[in-house]
Amino acid sequence: MQTDPQGPIAIAGAGRMAQSLGRLLRERGERIAAVASRQMDHARAAVEFIGEGEAVSYPCLPRCAQRVLIAVSDGAIPHVAAVLAEAGMSGGAALHTCGAHGPEILAPLAARGVSCGTLHPLQTVASPAQGVEALQGCTFGITAEGAAAAWAERIAAMLGGRALFVPADKRPLWHAAAVMASNYVVALVDAAVMLMGAAGIEERDALAAVAPLVKASSANALSLGPVRALTGPVERGDVETVTTHLSALAAAPPAVRAFYRAAALQALDIARRRGIEETKARKLEEVLRESGGKNA
Ligand SMILES: NC(=O)c1ccc[n+]([C@@H]2O[C@H](COP(=O)([O-])OP(=O)(O)OC[C@H]3O[C@@H](n4cnc5c(N)ncnc54)[C@H](OP(=O)(O)O)[C@@H]3O)[C@@H](O)[C@H]2O)c1
């Protein structure tokens, strides 16, 4: 069966991603025929936010549209794919929004001739309304072929975003990178605030203090690239300062110490690309690795 690129869309899931994408697509002229959830009140709330569609259960979706956007929790995707397949979905296209997996988790649908793919928005969506703002212009990591690929590219273009094709077997790397750029930046801020706490500075003051630093450092890394943006003791080859840090960190939580060492080793790699004197680089590496052995 041919997939009609102008035909209606059905959405599996009524959470943050389902609502944000549904609303944006509706605003760009797509017809949202139905939204499914396990709980009808969730589906109804999503329909209200999106501004169009019928609130239904998952098995009802295939009769509503040939194109299904699956935005349920990662663990529920295979189950929802199986339910849609059992309910008779065949032909058409299905996209899921999970970053860690490729189209293979939609296997029951692929077996019924559905063109399957992944459309992962590289953005954090904390609420439907915030998602509507944030998803515009973001990058979409796509793993798909044929009709699913064409639909995924169309969604990225409609939202003013970029489409990047990610090979199926590289999706875990893509997702690890996304997690580092999002969740682990949060973890890094938390570790810095913990160290300030140990220096007697309250969390609120510490967050306010590091805010301009975090913003300027990430803005520089993103605009200049890491090699030109790096400053600080590792970039200067200042072994003495790094040694002082490592001694002071001896009383810090093990995860914070490990975080410092791992980030310093990555910074050293950047410093090498920038041309740090190799004797200084070796000394820094030695000090960082030795401290790992001592405090691990
Ligand atoms: N939020 C983000 O920042 C973000 C970013 C990129 C990609 N994604 C991806 O987008 C997808 C949805 O994430 P989300 O943040 O929108 O999640 P969410 O707000 O927690 O919503 C999850 C949805 O999944 C449904 N669900 C959960 N377990 C289910 C099950 N066993 N069977 C059927 N349905 C089930 C829920 O249904 P009920 O309404 O019935 O409870 C709910 O509608 C995930 O694959 C996620 O990896 C999210």
C-alpha cells in the first residue's frame, strides 16, 4: 500500500513528546486523526493540547491513519508495535521517537509491510508547552528508509530543523552523545555545586555563581569548537594547580573525583590537539592517572 504524504496522522502515546510534536504538526497543516493512550483521560488531554483528533485506544489507531507516530515510553514501544500489528496495521509508515533504538524495535509492523523508522528529536522536552518551543529548529536523528525516511525528513523540515541520518548500528553511540550533551551537563553542574558546598557556599549562591561560567563555556565550545574554546589549568599545562585540586578532592564523593579526572583527561586530549608541550601533557596524565589509582 502506498503511503499518502498528505494523509492523516495517528499518534500512539499521550505524553510530552506526543503532545508537543502533535501540536506542532497540526499547526503546520497536518491532520491529526487520533491520539491513543492506555488511559482515555490522558488521550483526551493530549487531543485538547494538540487541538485536533479523536481520543482512542491503541488497537483503534490503524483504522484512523496510515502514518503512525509512536511516542510512548522506550520500554513500551515493542508492545505498542505488536498491538498495532495485531490490530491490522499494514502498509503505511511508522516512526518512533526513541533515541537509543533503530527501526528494529518496530519489527512486528515491518513484518506487515509497514515502512518503519526512528525520528529522534535531539532536544529535551520537560512539558508539552516547552516542547512546542524547543522542538522548532532542533536536529532530528533519523534511521529509516523509503516512505518512513521521507516522512521523517518532512517532519524535520516542517519544524525548521535539521535531519541527520544515523546508521542503525550506531544508534547507541548517537544516544550516548545526546545523553552526554544533556543529562551529563546537568551532572557536571551538580558536581561543581557540591564542591562549592564543601567550600561553604550554599546551593542557591553556587548555582548563581556558576551560571555565567557554564553559559559562556558552553557557548564558546559550541561557537569556536572545543580546541579554541578550552582555557584553564589543563590547557596551560599547570601541573601544580591540578595536583592541588586532586588533593582537595580527596574528601569529595568518589563519583565527583572520578568525574573531575575523566573530564581533565578529556581536556588534556583537547590540549594536545591544541599543541600543549608533550612533557607537560605527560606529567598531567601521570598525575591524573595516579590519583585515579589511589582514590578509585
Ligand atoms: N521527553 C524528552 O525529552 C524526549 C526527548 C527525545 C526523545 N524522547 C522519546 O519520546 C518518547 C516519549 O517520551 P516522553 O518524554 O513523551 O514520555 P512521557 O511523557 O512519559 O509519555 C509516555 C507515554 O507512553 C505511554 N506508555 C507508557 N508505558 C506504556 C505501556 N506499557 N504501554 C503503552 N503505553 C505506554 C504513556 O501512556 P499513558 O498515557 O497511558 O500513561 C504516555 O502516553 C520516548 O521514546 C522518549 O525516549 C523523549
